Amino acid sequence: STDVCNTSQLLVFFRGVGDELNVTQELASLHSMHGTTTGDDIFKEIQKTLTEYNLDWNRLQCVTVDGRKNMSGIKICLVGQITKACEDAGISKPMFLHCVIHQQALCAKHVDMSSVLKPVISIVNFICCHALNHRQFRSLLEECGSELIDLTYYTAVRWLSCGKVLLNLKLQGENNLVRDLFELIKAFRAKLILLESQVKNCNFVHMLYCAELHKKGEAEFHSSFANLVISDLKEQFRKRFADLDASAQEIRLFQNPFDCDAADVQSQIQMEIIELQENYHIKDKYKEGNLIEFYKFLNSEQFPNLKKFACKFISILGATYLCEQTFSQMKYIRSKYRANLSDEHLKSLLVISVSKFEPHFNQILRMQKEFHHSH
């Protein structure tokens, strides 16, 4: 993202899982990029961060990026550079994911609804851009007893908060596991299939406004246009979530190790899966519903490979929602009133503002030999 000084800011978040399956998710670094922002430039900054924290490439399980070309390209961009670095180190490449929320937003943006949206956007912006119009419209809403008391100013740039889109809201959140995001995407795609078949038969049981319009019969409902939109949306979701589909079998295994055939899983965990499925005490623990706590409960000596497999998917950051939140915080810290704030100060303030670490004040006080009075 670009700040108020037109400086490109690169956020690097780490999500790690320890031996006891405790999750640590923190802002590792902020890199202020004053020159070009090519994939090679970004890769060099990532390398600096790994060196700073003394981390090797073989610890990397997944890389989640937004959809920009300098990030997601497979050759000279960031993904391609990381793949090459792993090949040079003689290790297997990590899983690469495009932010699920970005992909969902791009799917929706691809669908051509301009014939419907243009007049609506024009009316909404006309009302919101003129103070008198805005006041009069709010008064009208109050007089009519409307559920809504105001209009949201429409802009395609602020896609994360562009209306309360149901799927978008469900995908947002910093504690979602990749299986949660995968479930939501799969469910939405299944709903699209159902809606497509129902609209063909003019069945609008799940589309209340369309049902009302169809019932009035004042105008012909163009079901062919609706089917075209739904079909296009289905295809976009299929293309953009191909990376998740490629790992679908592993995600399902991580989600429910009791609902799989041991012959179909990796050879390293086949025997452990059989032991797990025949242990009713462990099955009762799984039914409690907390997946991370379930894998913590497993004995490390009895299920070492299965716990290692679980660590991989617990560590995956499926969405960059936390990054988007941090960029909002950054724009508050380096506002037009603090535009001269140095890059180092910005980095320090941002790390402190988003960190979940709590200082050990008692330990710090014990180490302090002399206290300085505040002036």
C-alpha cells in the first residue's frame, strides 16, 4: 500500500506454530520502498526479514499474497523468486495462496453489472456528494420509516468495506483457519449451482426481491441475464480458487481425519490415521469442536507425523485481512499531520500498535537499576 507521502509500504507478517501447537501471529517487519516495487525488490526485502529473524527457507510452509502481478507472477515476481530460492536450496517449494478475500472481491468485480449499477451509483453519489441533498434524503428516510437511516458512499477502491456483502463479512477475521475459508468458498459455490438451476425454472425462493418483482408481473424478468451472471461468477470462482482446490484433499484430511480412507493419505501418516480412527477417546475430543485444541490433545510420541501435518495447515494465513487492518492503522499513524515521521519511527509505532505481546513489566522493573523521573 502507499502512504500519505506516496511511499510504498510492504508489510511482512509471520504466522508460526510451536511444538505445542501454540500459534504466534505478528507483524515481523515494515519495509518502506522509495524506489521500484518489482518482484525482485520485494523478494530482497523478504530475505532481509528472514535473515533478521534467523529463519531458513525450509521452515516456510505457505506464502499468502494479494493479487498484484509483482506478487503473484510465477516467473520474475515474488512467487517465482521464492520458488527459485527453494529450488536452489534443494527443498520443496511452499504452498502459494492468493488472499481469499481479494479473490472473492475480484470475482464479484469481474461480473458485468454495469447496466444495473451505473444508475444506482450515480444516484447514491449525487445524494451523498451534496450536503443539502444528503440532509433532505435522510429526512425522507425517517419520514418513510425506513430500516436504513443513511446511504453508504460508493467507491470501488475500498473493496473491503464496500457494502455489507455476506460472504465478504464471513471471510474477514484474523483467527480464521484455512479450512474455515475453504468451507465458506465451497458453500458459496454450491449455492451458486442451486441458484442457477432455480432461476432457470423461475423459482425465486431464495431471491426475495426477484420473487416480488416476478409476482407483480409488471415487467418481464430476464432470467437469461441472471443465469449469465451466475454462470460467469461460478467460472470466476473456479479459476481464482484453483490453488485451494489443488489442496482440497489435504485440507479435508486436516479438517476431519476421521472421515478419510487411510489408503488415500500420505504414507507417513497412514498408520497414525488408523490408530486415530479406532480410538474413541480421541474421537470424543474431536467432537468438542475446537480443531487446534484437538490436535494439541494428540500425543506427540504416538502421532508425531500427524501433528506435523496439522502444524502446516494451522500456520497457513489464508487471507490478508490482518494486513489490511494494519494498513488502516498505518494511515492513522502517518497522517497528513505527521507526514514527516521517519520510516524507522513508523515501523516501531506500527509494530507496537498491532502486536499482541504483553511487556513483562515486573521483570523490566527488576532489571532497572535507576529510574528516570518524568519531566
